Amino acid sequence: MSKEELQSTNEELMTVNEELQNRLSHLGTPNDDLQNMLHTASAAFVIVSTELCIRCFSAEAARLLNLVPRVEFLRLPPTETEGAGDGGTKS
């Protein structure tokens, strides 16, 4: 790539990054409000996705419905022993 192409690509990436930062800042406040409501409310709240999967719930909902928080882990890249060619999946 030429210097001009790299500069153009860098400018585009900077613009996209700025747009993403703006979106994150706009989503931060409603998300914080929701988390505060779930942690302080004495009522039972269960929030589900459009696929009807539980996304989050209040402490009271956990108590009443015996819900247990689940931690989701990011998929790590395969280790050398798993082999890079199989994508780290086991059959």
C-alpha cells in the first residue's frame, strides 16, 4: 500500500472509532440505569431477549425463581497442543 492509501485507511478507521465511542457513550447511561434498577429494586424483574433467553434479572427474581447468574467466557485461541488447524474444537 502506498503512503496515501495508508493515511486514507487510517483516517477512515479513526472516524469509525469515533462513531463507536459516541455510540458507547450514548448506551452507557441507559445501561447503568438498568443495572442500578436491577440491583436496588425489591421487585422481581427478568429481562429476556427476542429469542426469549434470559438476559438479566434482579436479586428478588433470582430468589423467587432459583435463578443462578452465569458467566460467559470468551473463546480463547487454540493452544499449540490443540492444533491451530482444527480451530480448537474437539469432536
